[in-house]
Amino acid sequence: QVQLVESGGGLVQAGGSLRLSCTASGLTASRYVMGWFRQGPGKEREFVGVISWSSQYTIYADSVKGRFTISRDKVKNTVYLQMNGLNPEDTAVYCCAAAQISQVYSINSYYTEDKYNDWGQGTQVTVSS
């Protein structure tokens, strides 16, 4: 079975940094892109960013662009979300998601939930002011 497990969440003060990790199992035989989503209290789940299979391309939501960075380690089957300059609006449950892809695809289309097949359980990030 496909399993995605996030870690690295916690409580930080405004302006601080956190690095989230997402380790995947059951996907080693497939090509996939990995996205990050988040859902704050009383809010809809929103797209954060995605990284391509080649790790060459990334896309970020405008709200996190310039502050968050996604990277990928295929050997470890792990993707990371480095979050800098955190503010209280970043408080949310952060989830990673995997989408299996074909040989030819466009990373630009992977910003909606319907594109992803597998999801992690989420990790809580709380930013205090």
C-alpha cells in the first residue's frame, strides 16, 4: 500500500523556520510528483507547492513564494518543505500528496487536489505572534 508520512511540524514563533519531511513508501516503482497542501483552522485546504519528478521545476502558491522551498531526495524517497519567515497565517495542518504521472506531463497542472491520488496524515504547524 502507498503510504506518506509527514514529520517536522511543531510550534514556532513568528519569523522562525521549520522544515517538514514527507517520506513515501509503495511508490518506488512509479514516477510521481509530490505536492504540499495546508488547511488552517476554519479554512479550506489550499495548495502550497509542488515539485516535478526531475526535481528541476517547482511551483508555489503566491502566499508562500519566496519564503517556502520544496526539495526532493529520490534515494530516500523523501520530499521536504523548508519554511522560512513564518507568520501566524501559516498556521495549519500541512499534508503531502503524491500524484503518479506518465512519461509526459505538465507540472503546471498539479496545483489542485483532484490531481493527487495519495495523501499523508498531516503534521501540525503552529506559529505564534
